[in-house]
Amino acid sequence: MRTTRIIDSKALVPLALLLLAVLVVAGCSSDSSSDASSSSDDSTSSGSCPDGDTSLSISASVDQWGDIAEQLAGDCGEVDTVITSSSVDPHDYEPTSSDIQKMTSAQVAVINGADYDPWAEKALEGSDVTVVDAGTVCGAETGANPHLWYDPDCVMKMGAAMSEAYEKADESTKSYFENLQKQWTEDMKSYTDAVAATKKVADGKTYGATESVFDYMASAVGMKNETPQGYQNASKNESDPAPGDIQAFKSALTNNDMDVLIFNTQTEGPVPSQLKETADSANVPVVDVTETVPDDASTFQEWQINQLDSLQQALQ
């Protein structure tokens, strides 16, 4: 049987606009706000599953999306995420037979797509699993930066797409998922507020990045990427940058052409380390980011807000 995919990003635009409207109403009608660490608890406050037990099986390829999938599933869904360790590179991951079973036995599968987790895409080909693919939902073109969970607009669209898939997969609990999705949208206000607050500080500032993982968010808050193009191309192709590109990067840091260095702590190697040392010597603030949800963050929102707070502090 053919795989069912959530593919029409245009169809999700009205829903995404509705979600943003809910955020505005929530912000105007409430004098209180929840901190990031309580987001996951609040998002499951719709109560226990009407059926009395977990009824929907959901798989996720990576924890960046898996955490959101769990928040939106509540007590009516069980999410099984394949890659949950920050030490694993999803690009090069070799799935086990158990991993394949997780993906193909679920009713709904949440993947990143955009050639980030090709093993998951391949495993789901020809299955009857409903696939929520971030690359498709968010309209990522071939060869685009695959780190879509750093795009605030994409995150909201994915939340809408996941809930839509859950509702269609289990009609008996549709109202539960609808209510949970509304609550999640309200809970995400702490995240969208953090993005807006960061933009006030970061708009027009420049940055260099050891890897492109944070680029979508940097763009969302108005920053300009000054990473040498040759270095960017090498990073995109997962190849070693040319000596000239490394030197150009170091010179930009030394000459203070970059306001901050965005450093992916999960990228190992001598080149990123050299760039960080150069930034430290030039008194250029270094902002640490991660590709996956770190162990010390309880939710996606907390993870992202902590990094945005660090960026604000570095730029002030």
C-alpha cells in the first residue's frame, strides 16, 4: 500500500494563521505566563484519554520532533522516538531492525525529511503509515538546510500537522487531540515571545557559525550570516573546509566582523575548536547550541528558550 503523507503546506497556512491568532488572544487575555519548564505538564492538562488507555501509536525519527509529538499526543498516544541521544548523528545513522519496526508499525510517523533522516524516509516507503514530514509540511526545497526545527514558523506548522494526523488516525479521540492542540498553542507563547524578545536585541547583528544548525533561528531574529561562503558550502556537504576558508573565518573573528560565534557543541573536530579559540582570543562572544534536545532540557520549548536567552546575553 502507498504511504499516506501530510504534504500540502498551503493547506496548512490557514490553520497556522489560526494558531497565531490564538497566541495573540492568549497574550491579550491573560496576565500570567508559564515558564518553559512547565510547558509539557500544562500541555497534557486536558485530562486522561477518553478511551481510558493509550489508543494511538506514534513513532518519531528524532527527538527534536519527538518531544513535540509527545506534547500533542498526551494520554491518548504513545510516542516511540528512535534517536534520543545527542551523541548520534542522524545524517549518518544506520537503523537497526528494531528501529525499522518502530517506524513501520506505528499509525503515525513524524520525521524531519529534507534528507536529514533518509533512513526513516526509506523505511516508510510503501507502508500504510501516515507520515508527517517536516520537509514537506514546511516546503523545504531540495538541498535546503534540513535543520527545520530551528525555524519558528515550521515548528508551528508541524504542530498543526501532527494534530491533524492524530485526529484523522483516531476519530474516537478527535476532540481530545483538538483541545490538546489548542493548549499546546497557548503554551508555545513562551517560545514565540522569546523569539520576539531576541529579535529586539539581535536584529541587524552579525554572526559566524561552525555549522548551519542555528541558521533558521538566526534569520528569524534578524541576524546576518557572515560565515565565509566557502566554509558554509563545505559544512553543507559535510566535507573539510579549505585552508583559505578557515583563515577567512578566523580573520573575520579577529577583525570583529562577527558579533557572535554560534558554536554547535555536538560537532567534534579540530576546525570548530580552532574557531572557538580564535573567537575567545578576539573577545567575540561564543553562543553554544545543540542539534538535538540536551539532557538538561525537559521540553523543546525550554531548550530553545535557554539558547535564545544565551544569545541575548551575548549581544547585550
